[in-house]
Amino acid sequence: MRDFSWKYFAMTGDVDAYLLYKETEGESVLTAASVEDEAAPHEEDE
């Protein structure tokens, strides 16, 4: 979805496509952080 929204924005200049691109960028960063958090041992668990 991220690649599509960027390509669509690049071809059309549609601001909504750019905003969707930025929104999915933020979600991918949050998803990566949550995966790292789940993999790392928590101090409370020790």
C-alpha cells in the first residue's frame, strides 16, 4: 500500500495520496517498535 500511494502521488500530485503515504510510514515505524518490544525481555518479568 505504501509503494502504491507514493507512486500515485508522484504521478498525480494528489495530496491525499501523500498523506496516506505518510500515515503508512508512521504505522510501519510503530509496528516495528512494538515487535521489538515484544521480543525484548521486560524488567518486570525478571
